[in-house]
Amino acid sequence: MKDITKYQGVIPAFYACYDAEGNISTEGVKALTRHLIAKGVKGVYVGGSSGECIYQHVDERKAVLEAVMSEAKGKLTVIAHVGCNNTADSVELARHAESVGVDAIASIPPIYFHLPEYAIAKYWNDMSAAAPNTEFVIYNIPQLAGTGLTMSLLKEMLKNPNVVAVKNSSMPTQDIQMFKDAGIAARGEGNFVVFNGPDEQFVSGRVIGADGGIGGTYAVMPELYLAMNEHINKGEVKEAQALQYEADRIIYKMCEAHGNLYAVQKEILRRMYGLELGGVREPMPSLIPEDEAIVAEAQAMIEAAIAKL
Ligand SMILES: CC(=O)N[C@H](C=O)[C@@H](O)[C@H](O)[C@H](O)CO
Ligand SMILES: CC(=O)C(=O)O
């Protein structure tokens, strides 16, 4: 029996942290980790989409994870996304993640080429074999990866006892239930986890059965998701819904900027807490002067929503 309680709750997707030159800032990584611990989140999801994984070298990703672990060990659940789109680098990161003591590794499927399911399963299982004492989370994000998790691929992956969860970022919340049912059929009640992906559907995802959530906007407003999660735990759907609406309006506002959503969020964290996390790597667009009003408005919306809690 696995301890799945460590996956139940609010798990922010960690942002890429850069210095003024655009190099990895391990100081920024440590500061963001301490910040999130202080906010009371359950864990962090390191090196995923929000971590700009596809724009970082293997050595950079190792340095980020080591910096996170130096602050988070024993305090947070750490899930390290290790997918690199080629098996050798992914296997190297998986081995490294196990060596620094993460709770789980995770990976998207191979992107660009639409490979057959047996090749995707082998890609994931090769990583998992390189971290044999570490749990494995399947990251399903079909709209970005170009490949969706099918029931047959999930069933194949469930043959690997390390597979404990799906992080589901597809838009139908129904997928959460389907993956959860399949996991429970294979493992038994309480032994399989599904994370909600789309932050805009956190409440819906939890209500249909997600154990927790991993999301790209949690780190900029963890208070709201923690409160939603508490309301859901108490069966207070109306209250949870009201907070979801507020969070969604904030997300839509942040997405209005010319600069990338992650650039907006890092700028808001800088203004609210003095966290220096840098910008985003090209080709993602940076903030431009015209984004000033949007950033200020989104920050004000976040502060107002938190003040009402
Ligand atoms: C497509 C995508 O990036 N999805 C993320 C992970 O599931 C979400 O956390 C989004 O960042 C979030 O819902 C904002 O749209
Ligand atoms: C957004 C998200 O969940 C990720 O960083 O992968």
C-alpha cells in the first residue's frame, strides 16, 4: 500500500528562475521554494511546463532540482518532471531525481513525432527503470504534447507498479474519472491518484474525483487554491465555486498580456514579495511596457481576492 496522502492537495508547478542574464538562479529557486513552504502548499512540481523544461539543458534542470531539494526535503512533496523528449537525457534526469530523493518523477509523452503507444510506454518505463525506487506520474497534456493518454496506454503503464498517478491536463474533467477508475481497478481503492491539471477547473476536477491539483497559476495565488481545496474537503461547493470564479478571472486577465503568462506571474511575485525570478526564455515573449497595466490589475485582483478570505 502506497502513501497517497502526500499527493492530496495543492501542488504548484514550479516556475523557471533566472538571473538578470537569463541563467538559472539557484538563489531564486531556493527563495521560491521557501516562499511556497511558508504558504502551506502540499508540494511542488518541478521542471514541468511552468518550469520551462523544454528550454533548459539537462545540467540546468539538475541544478534547479538540487536547489529545490535543499530547501524542501522533508517539508514538501516533490515531483520532478524529467521528460526531455529523448530517452537518454530523460533517463539521466530520472536517475538524478531519485539520487536527490524526490517523491516521484513525471513525464510528458514524446512530443512532435506521434509515436506508437508501445514506444511511448517504453519511453516512460525506461525512465521509471532508472528510478526504480521512485514513484512515477504520467503527465497527460494532449493539447500541448500532441499525444493523448488512451485507456489502453494507461492500462499498459499500470503494469509498472511504480505508476501511482496521472496528472491530467486535458480539458474534459470526465477524463479524471476514467483514469481514476482504471487506476483503482488495477490497484485498489486509495492506491491511485489523479491530479487536476487545468487550474480554471480545479473545483470541477476535485469534485469529479481528482485527489489534488498541479497547476501553473497556483504559485502566484496559492491562498485561493488552498481555500478552494478546503471548501471541497468540507463539501462547501458554493464557496469553492465563488473562489474558482475569482481565480479564473485573474487567469484571464494575466493571459491578456503580450508577454507570456509565466513572465506575468513572475513579475507579480516580484512586486508582491520581492522574489527575483527573472523573465522567460526565448522564444517565449517577454513583458513589454504596455503590459504594465495588466500586471498591475492582475496583482490588485489577487490581493483583493486574498484579502476577502
Ligand atoms: C495547458 C497548461 O499549461 N496547463 C497547465 C497544467 O495543467 C495549467 O496549470 C495552466 O497553466 C493553467 O490552467 C492556466 O491556464
Ligand atoms: C502547469 C503545469 O502543471 C506544469 O508546469 O507542467
